[in-house]
Amino acid sequence: METKLVIGLDFGTDSVRGLLLNPVTGEELASGVSYYKRWKKQLYCNPEKDQYRQHPLDYMESIDEVFRKLFANERAANVVAIATNTTGSTPVAVDANCRPLALSTEFSENPNAMFLLWKDHTATKEADEINVVSKKWEVDYTKYCGGIYSSEWFWAKILHINRTDDQVFQNAYSWMEQSDWIPAYLCGTDNLAAVKRNRCAAGHKAMWHESFGGLPSAAFLNAVDPTFAALSNRFYSDTYTSDQVFGQIAPYFIDTFGFNPATIITVGAIDAHHGAVGAGIAPYTLVKVIGTSTCDMLVVPASDQLPLVEGICGQVDGSIDPGMVGFEAGQSAFGDMFNWFKKLLLEPTRAIIGDQLSPELATKLDDAFFRYVTMEASQLPVTESDLVFTDYHNGRRTPDADFSLHASAYGFGLATQAGHFFKALVEAAAFGSRAILERFRAFHIPIENVIATGGIPTKSPYVVQVLADVMGVNIHVIDSEQTCALGSAIFAATACGIYPDVQEAKKAIAAKIVRTYSPDPEKQKTYETLYNRYKKLAHD
Ligand SMILES: Nc1ncnc2c1ncn2[C@@H]1O[C@H](COP(=O)(O)OP(=O)(O)O)[C@@H](O)[C@H]1O
Ligand SMILES: O=C(CO)[C@@H](O)[C@@H](O)COP(=O)(O)O
């Protein structure tokens, strides 16, 4: 008998990453990455307006490319289940058949008819309005979302488009999260009512909660803005966790790649939530998924009845691990700050001597940058008079979302060099992480362990050591860079019945700890002073 295989697909900001796995041994048989082509050219984006949009064709083409890579030497017919995770909140306007408007000729070049990526902050004003109405309403719908509705989220983005693009508003039958649309596309679903919406995006980003009977009421949404009336009864009331089956794979994939028609697709979720499961999350262990941004994930048994933590991205039953309450917090820029610094320094050089730079030298400059500034930064002493930055280069996600904030710095002068700047940026990122840890502790939630995953922990031991020194905790790094896809594979293996539950699947498939970074006591002491300066700058 052929071995049954599962696939985990992780739709990140820039690319889709796929893993083909033997779910019994945990052996990875193939992996594949596909970068979004239009996104790579930054089409439909306008950073000056904080506008970041993704075309559905980018996802569709990348799925095909990843499948081609996974099946270079393996048979699609052996796959029994596929689970997916995506960024979020990344909603899109759809017609009555679940088709994003951008897939029609009329809207194919209209960014408002595409997916509004998580880091799109065009809806800041609309988020503020939702907060104002919610605080006056008979029930505060934001209470399970940390008490502050964010411009990164579902309703704020919908409202922004309702108001600013009449064509899209008139033609949108409803809206879907990317994490619901991808499973629907893989199943070829064209019936909106049949879409099994994921609890994770619904609870953290759309204010869904069992105690509210589902989503915020139509009366509430209409009080925020009358345009919501046109969408009344076109959303959902039930939600599902990723260990449940969404449907069977669509004929297109059976015909193109040779999948078995019985292959199941599971209910979706947001990337970091599956990443936490892939990293082997356990109660009171904070999993930090660190890349462009961070997502800080925690699970706690529902029976522990913890208080509502203010200023985070919410706490939702089953959003990470079914059967436990999943907490989400995070920073809206982490690696993105380092990338900003790299661009700041390298772009003028490239512009001035670009045409004289051979492709080899251009690549060398690009590849060597982080190595060089890391070497410079790591050799500098940590002193109480060091340069201090805040980490608000893309606003603040948590604690207490505020996307109107800008980064600031104190303490540079003529002697400041690139290494000092990079050191201060890494420390700023770590100060932001510490502020999140302190917010959990302020609500009496003890964090016993921290696991770091995502791209940065494996790329930069320096960054992880600074995190340990600033946060004052041991940080464990695991043996996989693909924990989000691995987490999805765990859900796939559970949903198709190979394992009875996620806990058992985790034992066989989740990543293992390979290195632990402990705080340096001397540096930890100095960082207390620098962190206090960060907090003062953050509040000025
Ligand atoms: N050596 C390094 N040190 C610190 N940051 C790095 C290094 N190499 C890459 N980065 C940062 O890693 C980020 C990408 O993280 P990654 O997890 O790979 O991607 P994504 O967030 O899209 O999933 C970029 O923002 C980049 O600035
Ligand atoms: O914002 C969220 C989750 O709330 C993520 O989807 C977002 O951070 C995606 O980041 P990555 O590109 O995976 O680093």
C-alpha cells in the first residue's frame, strides 16, 4: 500500500511555502516556495498611503508553482489532506460565487477589488470610528480583541472601501478573509453559505464570539456606518477550527496534478497560529513568530479562566490549539525595520553606481549587508548612554494598537555609525517584545518559556541573544524555519484521522528545540535603563 501523505501550505506576505510530509514519521519529502509575481514588483501598493494590496492571481499561480515543485518526484495521488494558513486580516470583496472582484475584467487592475493585506493601514480613521461606537454600545464588541479595534482588521478595511470606491461597493456581494478564500478556492467552492469560516480570523479580526451569538449585530455595524446595511445577512454566524474538514479538492487540481478526488482540504487559519502549533506550543509558553513582523502566540486551558488582556490582538477559544484559549499579540515591524535600514543605506549607492555594479557585486552587497552590520553591532559594548530607538516604523500593533505612531530615536551624534544604528534597531525590536511580555504579566499571566521561530531566529543568533538579554528570559530556537507550513501539516494529519487530535499529531510532527539562549546578567542590567528610556520615548 502507498504511504499516505499530507501537505501544509503557508501563504506568507511575499510567498507561498509548501511542505509535503509523511505524517507518521514526520519526514519531509519535498518542499517548495513560490514568490508572488505582481507583489514582487509592488504593483497595486502605495507605501506613502500605507496601501498594500495583493492580486488573487498571485496566490493562484503560486499554488500551481508550489504543487509542481512538491510533485517533481512524488505522486499527488498519495496526498490525503491539505491544510493552509495565510496572513490576516487580509480580506477581499467577492461576488455571490466567492469570486474576488479583481478576477473579473472590469476590476482586474483595481487595487480596491484585491486582497487588502494585513499591513495595509489605509483604514485607520474607520478603525477609530468602530472603537468610538463600540465603547458606547450596550456590549463592547472589542473586548475579546484586546479592547482596541485595529485598522489592520476586517470591518475597518471593508468600511474604508465602502466609502472610497463606489464601484467596488456596488459590486461586492460580501467579503472573505484570505484564510477562508484559499480553502474555498482549493475546493472550487462557489457557494458563499457553504464556506466554513475559520474561528481564528473571525475571533481575532472580526469580533466574532460565541457569547455575542457570532459577529457584531447588524444594528451595531449600521450604527458605525449605514453602508454596512447593504451587506446585511451576507456574512456568517458559525465558525470552525482547522482540525475540521472544509471540503474535497476541486476538479482543476485533480486534472492538473493527479490528486485523488477524496483528498480533503481543512478549515483555514492565520499563519502565526499554525506556526505556533508547528513550533510545539504548550500552555504558558509564548511562541514568537519573528520575521517581517512578529506574532506572539500563547495558549491557556479554558478552565484556567484568565482575565481579558487589554491592548493585545485578542483571545479566542480554539484559535491556535482546539480546546484551549489562544492569545495573539505582535509587533507590526520587526525585520521590516532592518530592511528599511538596509534600503536606506544601500539605495543611494545603487542609484549612483548601479550601472557600473556587476550582478555579482550587486548580489554581494545585498547578501553581505546584514552580516556586516551584525558584526559591527555585536562588537559594541552595551552602555547606559547608548542610542535608543522605538520600534514604531509601521505603527504599533501591541500593546495598545496605534498606527498613527511614528518611530523616534534619542542619543545619536556625529560619532554614530551604521553598527550603532543597527544595534539600536535590534534593541528597539527587543524592547517592543518586552513590552508585550510585560502586558501579559500585568494581567497575571505567567510566561514560563519563550520559543522563537520564523525566518529571523535561524538567520540571526545576534538578534535572539539581544531578545534574551532584553526580555530577561530563556529563548528556545527550534529546528525548522517552516513552522507555519509544519503547523498546517499537523492540522491536515488530524483532520484526515491519522491522529485523534492535534496534541497527538504535534508529538510526531512539531519542530524540536535545538538551542537555548540565556540572558547575560550584566547586559540585562544595563538594558533595564535603556528599556526605561524606550518607554519614555514611546510615551512622549
Ligand atoms: N541576518 C539578518 N538579521 C536580521 N534580520 C534579517 C536577517 N536576514 C533577514 N532579515 C530580516 O528577515 C525578514 C524576513 O523574515 P522571514 O521570516 O524570512 O519572512 P516573512 O516575514 O515574509 O515570513 C526581513 O524583514 C529581513 O529584514
Ligand atoms: O498579522 C498577522 C497575524 O495577525 C500576520 O498574518 C502577519 O504578521 C504576517 O506576517 P509574515 O509575513 O508571515 O511575517
